[in-house]
Amino acid sequence: MIQWSTKKDRVVAIRQLVSILCTLYFEEVTSRELDFLCEVISVGEVSKEAKDRFMINYKTSKENTAQILTRLTNKKILVSKKYKTGKDLHSYFKDVLDIVDGKQAKGIVLIYDV
């Protein structure tokens, strides 16, 4: 069972988790980049379907989506696929995909210095 300390909204919880991972391990992302990442996680991979859903849901162009892909690649959040052309999520996000799919119940512990 996955329990979030959020508004009990699955979409909001996933968005918060993705934002935290980006901030802790990469660079902060813009709200548009976060929107795109959440669509990718919702679909399960960086694919034409994820790009199309993003363009429809957020009323953006193909060129703007390509710019977001480039920025996320530069931040190392998206990486080149090993055996095919295209992009893939960084391995840190694989656990998020498993949590979303209900394949694993993981706890996330944030440790910080005071």
C-alpha cells in the first residue's frame, strides 16, 4: 500500500515526488518540464504517445515539446536509449514508475542537514 502525505490525490503526489527527485539529484525543473515528466511517467516511457498527450493537454507545439526534451536531456533527467534511438528516463525514475504501477511499495526518506 502506498500512502502519501499529500492531498490524497495520486496525480499531485506523483508530481510532488518527481519534483523532489529532480531537485535533489539533478537541477530544479520548470513547471512545464515537470508537466512533461508527469505525462511521461503516466504513459510509462518517453514515447510519441507521451509527447502527443503533453501537446494536447497543455496546448503546446511540437517545437516547444522538442525544446523541453532538449532541456531535460541537458539536465541529464532524460538519457539516450542504449540500443535504440530516442530518449529514456534516468534510472532514478524507474522506481517512480514501479510505485505508480503498484509494483512496489517503497518508502522515501529525506535526510537533510539543519
